[in-house]
Amino acid sequence: MLQTRILKAFLSFSGMCCLSFGLSAQETLNIEGNFYIFPGAQMGVFSDIVNTGNFESTGGDVYFVGPSQQNVSGNSPVNLYKVILNNSNSLKLDNQLEVGNDFEFINGKVFTDRGDYTTEFLNFLAGATYTGVDNSHFVDGVVRKTGNTAFVFPVGQFNDVQPISIEAPSNATDSYTTYYNWTDPLNDSFDPTIFQTGINNVSRCEYWILNPTSGSPDITFSLNFDINSCGITDPTELIVVRWTGTEWENLGNGGTSGTVDDGIIIKGVTCSSCGTFNPITLGSLTNANPLPVELLNFTAVAFGRKTKLDWQTASEHNNDYFTVERTFDGEHFEIVGTADGSGNSNQLLSYSLFDENPANGYNYYRLKQTDFDGTSKYSDLRSVYFGPEAWVNVYPNPSNGLLNIVATGEVSNFAIYAADGKLVQAGDVNGLITLFLEPGMYFVNFEANGKKNAVKVVVAN
């Protein structure tokens, strides 16, 4: 019978420990010495792993089944044989997690920081593979493959897996590191409007990074495209393009398969002098593939007590309409307004609308673009902050001589003038001011939110 040990206290190993039975770790595993998992063992992890020692598995199964997002951190790689992810709140890697045999996606994703791609990634060692990958289960971040076997990297972003495949490298020590970004390459300074002669256009919605971490940079690879790859209508005209540091170059088309909504394109030329591959994405030889809707920009700025929202497109393909949405908490969104799209266009087009009633504090906006077939995609969030509205309340008005003035927010340069321009009183409004005025007409002037305002007051006989 399989033994199971339940550890509910903080686990700290500073010497040597081995696992050849079952173990359920309810709290953080802090490995400072040597920790080994042998074949036949099963380990359920409900919290985090911090490894500053030697965490090594020669067999056995490790289950990530925590009630909230789990983290793997520390400065020493965590080496596991088989990993089963069954956590709807996902697994976050702030360290290197090595897989020697299999990674099974049952529930949740793996997240890593793309900016730390040299130290934080999921590493499939020679012969390792995975199961269960789909649009809800993949690595939203960095994956490395070490070894001389062909491999499909299970990378993607948001709710879209966009794998990149490599043929078998030459040596068992060769390794390649990749990740996927579902964004306009221009957002990361890889200008899609600068390309070699012969290229008609470059994708404005996605790119991959494929780096030969060790070994030869020359390898045949394939890119996946699907319904979220903007504007593909003729896959035969597609090419793989690579950013050289100054422009996009044509790496060719070694063949395409599948449909416009789910297909693969193969790099077809040798890239013997590429070195580090840098960003790669889809290009087109002709305008048969209007790869965008090219959203050039989306801005949100304060315009008085309103929010002005502007965006531009460089081209549109089957674009039905735009929707501007607002949120205060990042979870619940409401519609601010809509604007009709232009269907199909290769011209620069500008759009604008206002949020008439933003709230005090931070207002977050996103732009939703919807095609005629109902598919849609979102921009990144933009934020606008509004402080408490500054104003002066003057009452009663008309007045019988007694006048109350109270300020809300930050008000400066307060002054009262008679109808003939004579200054009656000036100063700051600190709470409530009560005045007695002779019959006549007056103007209460003040400055709020950087703008000058005036309130007319009538004092009756």
C-alpha cells in the first residue's frame, strides 16, 4: 500500500531528504539542501516551492493542486520527472522548472515573465513531452527545449495557444528558447513598416521569439496561425519574416497546410547567418493577406470632466464595429460607446468618442474590435485619473443679503466682484464662508482644476 505523509507545517530541508512514498505538502516547500524524488513516488503540492538547494527527481509524479496560484521560485532549478498541473488558478514560475518525462495539463496554465526569459522558464529535457494542451491549457510565457528530438512548443497568450515547432536538432545538448506575444510588433519597437524589397506587409498582431540557447542556430521551424492571426485570406502568399535589428527579412515559405483559421507555415530557407533569431512572425508577398486590422494607436485622455478616446487604423479587413469598454476593477466592464468600422480599407482612418461620465479615481478603458463574422479582439488597457471634482456652491441664490459659499475639492483664487467691477472680497475658501451683501448683482470668481469659473449671484431688496 502506498504510504502518504501529510505535512501541514512550513517545510524546510537544509540537509538531505528523499521521497520514495506518497507525500502531501500543504505549506511552502523550502529546499535548502538535497531533496530527491525516486521512481514510484507521488507528491501533492498545495502551496509553493522555494528551491535554493538541490531538488531532483529520477522518477515519480508531482501534482500541483493548490487552491490558489502556486509559485516555483528560488535560485536553483527544480528538476521533476512527471508533472501534473490540476490548478485552475495556474502555476507561476519565478525559477527554472525542468521536466524529464512528461507535463500533463489537466487544469490551469503555466505563467512566466517574458522579460526574464534567461532564468524563468519551463524546460523540457531530452525526450520530454506534454499532453492536454489547448486554448485553455498552455504556457503563457517562456519554454525551453533541450535535446535532439523534434518538438512543438506549447506557447501562447491570453486564451490562444500559438505553437511554434522545430525539427530535431543535431546534438543532444542543443537547446532553443521561445515565447509568443499577441501584440503589434511595433509596441516592442520592431517596426512592421520597415521590410526588405519583395515583402508586401508584416503582421501587426503577433510575433514569436526563438533563440538558439546553445548549439547551432540553423534549424527548420514552423509557425502556427489561426483565427486570431489577423487578416489571413491566402496562406499560399504567406512567408516567415525575421527582424534583423533594422528591418524585416524574408525567410521564405517551405509550404503551408490547414485552413486560414487553423494552419501552419514552414520556414523554407536556410538562415545560416542569423545567430539569435530575434522576433519572427508572418509576412505576405502580396496584399492578398491584409494581415492587420492594423490598430496604430488607442489613447484615452482627460478632456475637462470627460474622457476623450481616440484610435487609428492603418488598414481594416472585414471590420464591422468598435466598442469602447470601461472598468474600475479590471474584472467588470461596461460599454461606453460604439463606432462603426469601415469594413475593408487600406487607408489611415481615425476614430473618436467621449466618455461623458467618468468616475473619480482611475478609469480603465479598452477597445474591442469586432469582425462581420462576430469574432473580436481587444486592445491593451488605457487609464485616466480624475480627482474629486472641484467646485464652489453659492446659496441661497437669489439671496436676501445672507450668502453662504462652500468649496468642494481644490479651489483657489476666490474673489467676489460687484456688477461695476469693484472687488468686494478675495481670499481662499476654507470650508464655509458667510457674507452679508447689499442688494445688487455679484460675480463669485474662483479657479478649480486649473480653470477659471464664475457664478452669478443676485441679492434682492
